[in-house]
Amino acid sequence: MGDFNLALVIVAVVVCVLVLLINFYILVNYQHPDDANQAYFPKFVVVLGLSIAAISILMLPADVANRQACRHAIYNGACSLTLPMKTLWLVVYITDAVLVFLVIPFAMFYYEGDQDKNVGKRLKSALVWVIASAIICGLILGILYGLVGKVDVTVRHLSSSTTNFPSTWTEFSSAQPCTESSSHQCSAYTASASSETTWTIRTTFPEYVVALTTIVGSVLFSIFGGVGITCLPLGLIASFVRRPKAVITRSQYIKEATELSKKARELKKAADSLRQEEKSGAKGKKWRKNVKAVEKELLLLENDVNALEEMYPQGEKAEAAWVITVLGYMGKLVLGTLGAIVSVAWIAHIVIYLLIDPPLSPLLNEVFIKLDDIWGLLGTAAFAFFCFYLLLAVIAGEMMLGLQLVFITIHPMKWGGTLMNSFLFNVGLILLSSISVIQFCATAFAYYAQATAAQEIFGHTLQSLRGIKYLYKYNVFQIAFIGFATLTLLYYVLFGWKRKKPSGRFQLAN
């Protein structure tokens, strides 16, 4: 058994190294050419942030495996090599909060600083903003922790005597319990409701920081996750439905390319006009609205250009390119169908296990347990997959709403064309949401993940925290999640199957 625990530690180290390498690969391939050989600090923050987000998702399955490592231990020393999960949880999520609220804003302020200023002035400006943010966050956290940083735990005071005390304690067992109807009657079973009382315990400051960060992330998670759980599979299926059915002729290509060229010239004219307004200092509400409109139109235009290139592949390997395009859309259909099954399973599990009291069935919890019975890590792997899928849903929801809501800055992630500020924005969002994904999974799979360190932090402490517990008691975030998923489904039924075209909804300066 000790060897198994050592293997768990080794696997954890290997996975962390692999996560770092994968995220470095993502950075290299997604970064914009303008950021090559520069912006090293933002790049370090991106790799670190993505790694923390991925590791935090993997920690919940590791927590379950860590709990199972001691299940059959013969002596206490056999578990000396298990992972200190509670400490690791707090370290990871305190790091998460520091990255989201301090490091990433500093990196963004520095990267987006005035390029005409020298490095010292840009560092000073970024530090001023971050220090101001840190002071405000510290004051808010300190005041809240001092006032309401307590856990209210409902307990029942029980005292018992037996009418027929056994000669030996071994007479009490699971087969012969001390119950009201048994010969060994216990008065604890007749305790009145008035025996209930509330114990107030002050939680630790790290746990309180994790709790408040989780609340902020839960708001985003309810919106982005609810939207993404629907749009992730339906977006792939819709992409297949809107796919090019055949290669167009050269004359059709020239006609479409001419039209797109006209749109491109209009956008360039609008961008030049906005740049002149910026230099003159006329950066009002109308200017910001037009900038966002131009950014949206440019993104849609790029999508149309890519679609036109798909419909008319060129070069010596044009036929091979068309075959790859067709296979790619077939792959999207398969992935979309599988994703739809997983999304339906998630929504059904939330309704049946979380929203109905008492739960109708453990549902996915039982599936994971049965998979573990087949092979020790099969259930854990399935558990990890469902957690990762939820994080992917959050990212998909953010990408969709980023194009629809005018109050969210557009930071699209594009292969070989992502600037560091867009990278940092999306990494911050992923980090903030990852905490809530873990908390949501720990609650949704409480039966499977019981007796873990995550349950202690995200279950008992968070759901008993003063002022916050009511959000979880009345399932506010779960209901919002289902509500946004339903609204997104209606959106796709009504509008989601149509290809968006540039609309030209921007106002040129007079």
C-alpha cells in the first residue's frame, strides 16, 4: 500500500510537468507574431495561470484517489506518503486569487501601457494601479473577514442512557444498533427539536479568501457555464450544418472576394477615422462604441474570409485541402454529438441530484463508483473528464457572449494571432471560473467525492459561511446555470443555425 501512495505522488509530479509543457506549446502556437521575442513576463504569467487552472481541475480526481489510497491501510504509517490535499488546495487557490486580482492586472497594465513611455514609467504606472487595487481588495477582505468571517454550524445536543446496558460494548454493532425499538433503548432517539443549537466558529483567512473568490467566480460560472453547456455541442453541430457543401467556381470566388474586399475597405476607413479621433483626444462614449463595433465586424469579416478559402481551396494540394475540410466538419459533427450527450447528462444530473430535495438518484455518482469497481482509475478518469468538460463549457460560453454583449471587451483567441493582453484576459477568466468549476463539481459529485479535502473546504465550510450560505442553501447558482442553458437553447433554435454576416453597424466620424 505504501508503494501505491508513492506512485500517486510520482504521478502528480509527472502530470504537473506535462501540464507546463502543454501550456508552453499553446503559448508558442497561439501568440501573435508581434509578441515574438518580447513580453516575457506576460508570457510567464500566461503559462503559470493556465497551469494553475488545469492543475486545480485535476486536483479533485487526485483528491479522490488520495482518499482511496488509505482505504485498506493496515497501519497508520502506510499512509505517510499521501498528498496533503487541504494544504495544496489552499496554496493553489490563494495563488489563483493573487494571479487574478494582482499579477494579471499588473501584466495587462504594463503590456497596454503607452509605448512612447520608457520601461520605468510603464512599470510605475502599472504598479500604481495594482497597489491601489491591492489596497482596496485588502480593505474589503479584512472588513468582511472581521465582520462575517465565521461559520455557523447547526448541531444537536444529545445525551443518552440505556434501559438495558450491555455487559460488553461489543453488543452494539451495525447489526444490533442502539435504537428506540431495540432492547438497548437510547433516549437520544427521542430528542426534541429544541435540542438543536448553532455553533459559531471563525474560519481561517485563507479559506475565507477562497470562499469570496468562489462567489465572484460562481457568478461568471453561472452565466458562461450555463451558456457554454449548450453552445459548446450545438456550436459544433451548427458549424457542420453551415459547412460549405461543395467547391465553388472561380467566377463565384471572384464575386465573393470582391464583396469582401469592399467590406474590408469600409472597415479600414472606419478604423482610420477612429484613430484620428483618438489622436485628437475625442475618446467619448460614441468613440468606444464604434471601436467595439469595428472589432466585432472585423472578426466576422475574418470568419467570412476563412469560409471563402474553404469553399475555394487553391494551390497544388487543393483537392487534399478540400478532403481535410470535409473530414474536419465530420469530426465537428461527431464531437458535437458526443458533447450533446455529455451536456444532457450534466443538466439531468444537476436537476435530479441538486435541485430536487431529496435527490431522486445519485445518477453520475453511481456511474463513477461502478466504473471504479471495473478498474480502479476508470471512475476517476470519467470524473476528471466531466470536470474538464465543464471548464470547456465556461470557455465556450465566454467566447460566445464576448461577441454578443457590448459591455464585454472582445479578446478572441486565434491560432498564431493572439496578443498578450487577450491571452491575459482569457487566462484571468479561466482562473476565476476554475475555482467555481471545482466547487460545483465537489457539490454535484458529493457522494463520489465524500470525505475528501475538497469536500471539507468547498462543502462544509463554504456552505456554512455566514452571509454566503444562503446562496448555496437555495441553489441560486445551479438555478441560474439551468436558466442560462435554457435561454441559449432557445437562441440556437431561433437564430443559431444562420451564418452571421458583417452588418456595418458603426458610425464614421463626421
